[in-house]
Amino acid sequence: MKSYQIITFGCQMNEHDSEVISGMLAQRGYTETEENPDIVIINTCSIRENADKRFFGTLGQLKKVKIANPDFAVCVCGCMMQQEHITTKLRQSYPWVDVIFGTHNIHEFPDMLEEMFEKRAAEGEWTVKQVRSSKEFRVDRIYEDRAEIVEGLPARRLFRHKSFVNIMYGCNNFCTYCIVPYTRGREKSRHPEDILDEVRGLVADGVKEVTLLGQNVNSYKGKTKIDEKTWDFTDLIYALNDIDGLERIRFMTSHPKDLSDRLIEAFAKCEKLCNYIHLPVQAGSSNVLKRMNRKYTREQYLELVRKLREAVPGIAISTDIIVGFPGETEEEFEETLSLAKEVCYDSAFTFLYSPRKGTPAAEYVDQIPEETKHVRFNRLVDIMNEGSKSRNAAFVGRVCRVLVDGPDKKESGILNGRTEEFKLVDFEGPEELIGQIVDVEITASNTFSLRGRMV
Ligand code: 5AD
Ligand code: SF4
């Protein structure tokens, strides 16, 4: 049987899609390998420009492999396939790519792959000349969107003890910088029963922690199958909190405009819901937020942070921030700096604004020069790092419950795990503890991680 490797770019949603692709291939008898695979699948991301560049760079490398071995199969999928200018380029200039599928037909991939192999068998295998001169055996199928959700796909998890669970797909928000609504389609929520069944199944299989995934999880609206009642995200959290054997619930990503008081209260009431929230702010200026179509102001965001910290003292908060959005003035940027200082985030992902073809902001005339973006970016990162450092320092001396993920990649005898607040902790311990929750006393801290000792 043939072997495969998946190269994944981008967010957790893509990582989870890759787990599903892997699960489906494993079910059909393919084996995963990192050395000389027969099939490579590239799961692409289009959120920022460097993701595009890395994809075409990787394809360039794979062409060399294909020329050396024309039997080799190259498959591409993910968000970039939902953008017409990309598929046009692929179809015109990369005819040797064997299978192309999008974000809405992942479930069809194993059949498409087999269809491609049959086509090759019927029409003759690729020759080096054909790779170079564009003869196609390609199977190419992409849908613009899909109304229904395909349930029951297998997934090969990266970890035994924790798992992603998709609860909704797509996004309706159309932030003006963002490509996601175009690549992932409109919002669709899974039935609550399907989610609960999946989580119960995962728990029976040893999973202790689930991360609920969606572009905007807190706008979840799932209809029950029996009586067609609509559940919101908080209803789902309460129901998950009741599942025996499940220890931790996380979610990602939430939109400030949909963070309800009831959800904030659920952090306090549901013992399994971790004291951690990723709450992307994107910018600290209400003007910029308006131009981004974020639908909240600086003041409203700060009020949410206040409420969260009041309801759940010690809650960790992380964020995403974009620097150099079109028209961002020095004063507006300074409002981002002052918000960052005021909130004092536990951690942050900071991005240089990158125009995405097809989004409104890409057409704005007042694009910020790259040089200015970089200078602002560095100023912001310094403040973010100071915040993370001080938030981490406050953990020293505390005993934390740590879910052990695995051995440290660099130091032998050292394990890595996460606290409820999603803090990375290194400590000495035997590998038998992987997948367990253990008590660790924090002995030292730095900007991105904590050091501890098991108690
Ligand atoms: N440029 C820069 N950053 C972006 N993001 C989304 N689109 C862009 C863009 N065009 C960032 C946002 C989002 C995160 C996943 O990626 O901060 O929250
Ligand atoms: Fe993109 Fe905004 Fe939707 Fe998030 S909420 S995926 S940033 S459009």
C-alpha cells in the first residue's frame, strides 16, 4: 500500500482538517511516513502573504521530486484552493499537480486520489517528459460552499490525551482584512448531539481535553435533531461540562462582539472550562476597529476584559493584533500600544497587515509602507513581551495542574505540559506521565514558558 505525508500550513482548523485527511487515508490502508512518501498532500493557508509564498516554495521543491520519480503524487488542498487566482495559476503553471480539492470536499479526497491513480493506470503513468510538458492526469474538484456538514469522518489525532473538535465552520463577519469568509464559506453549526457524541467517544478513547474549534465559536447556533431547539455556545459548554471523564474544555477563536455575560459566567461555573480565553482585539483604536468592521469599540473590548477578570480572577487572556492596517496613523497605533499595556496580555500573536486579494481593505488607497509596519510591529512586540513576562512571573511559587503533553524536544528527562491557563511548563519527570494531569510547583518563569518541579 502507498505511503503519504501531509504538510500543513496555517491554523488549528487546518491542522484538524489534516487529522481528518490522515484518518480517512489510514482507514483505506495508506500509511503515514516522513521519509520518501508516495503521496504528498499540502494543506494550504491564505491568511497572510507569507503563507502563499511558502506554498509555492514547497511546490517548487516537490516538482524536483516528481521529475526524479514521476509516480510520486502531489495533492493540494485547503484555503488557497478556494481562491480563484490561485487555482488559475495552479491549473496553468503546475499541470503536474495530481489532485486539487478545497475546504468543502475534504471527505471526497480518498475517492479523488483513487480516481487519479485509476486514470494514470488507464492512460499510462506520468513520464518525466509529461511532468515537464503538462500532460494532465489530474483530478480537480472544488466547491464554492456547502450547505450541509459531513459527519462521521475519522480523524488521526496528534495526541492520545487531547483533541480538537470542530463545532462550527465558516464565518459571516467579513472583517475587511480577512480572507476566511471567502475561503471557508458561511457559518454552519453542527448539531449539539453530534458534538456531544463525538466528545463522549473521544473521552472513551482516552481524551482528557477538548479544544472546540470554529472561526467564531461563540456565534455557535446548533439545532437539536429531536426538537429543533437552538443551542448557543454557552448551552454547549454546560452540556460538555457534564460529560464524565472529560477534564478540560478549551475553545478557539472567539469574537468579542459575541462574548455574552452568560458565557463569562460559565467560566466561573463550569469547572472544566479552562481559565483561558483567546480574544482577538486586532487594534486598540475604535476608528481602526470600525474600518476593520469589527463591530466593537476599544471601550467595549476593555469592558469585556474587566468583566472577565472580575468573574474569573486569574483568567489568562491572549489576543491577535494586526499592525499597519490601511490608514493607521501614529496616534491610532499608539492606542493599540496603550490598550496592550492596559490589558497586559498573557500572550499575543502579532501580525503585519498583509493585503488579501478580494478583501475590501486590500483596495484601500492608504496602505502603510512596509518599513513603518515593521517599526510599529517591533514596538508592539516589546510591549507584548513585557506583559507576558510579568503575567508569567506571577505564577512563580504557585502549584498548577499540568496536563503532560510529551517529552521536551531539546532536553532529555524533561517533560512539557500546559496549565489550565495554557502556560507551557517544563519540568523533570518520567515519560509514563504523558497524558496525565499532575501538580507542578512553578519555580521560575520567562517570557514564553514556566519551569517547575513536580509535587
Ligand atoms: N493581514 C494580517 N493579519 C491578518 N489576520 C487575518 N487576516 C490578516 C491580514 N490580511 C490575522 C488576524 C486574525 C489572525 C488569525 O490572523 O489577527 O485574528
Ligand atoms: Fe476573519 Fe473576522 Fe471571520 Fe475572524 S471573525 S475569521 S478575522 S472575518
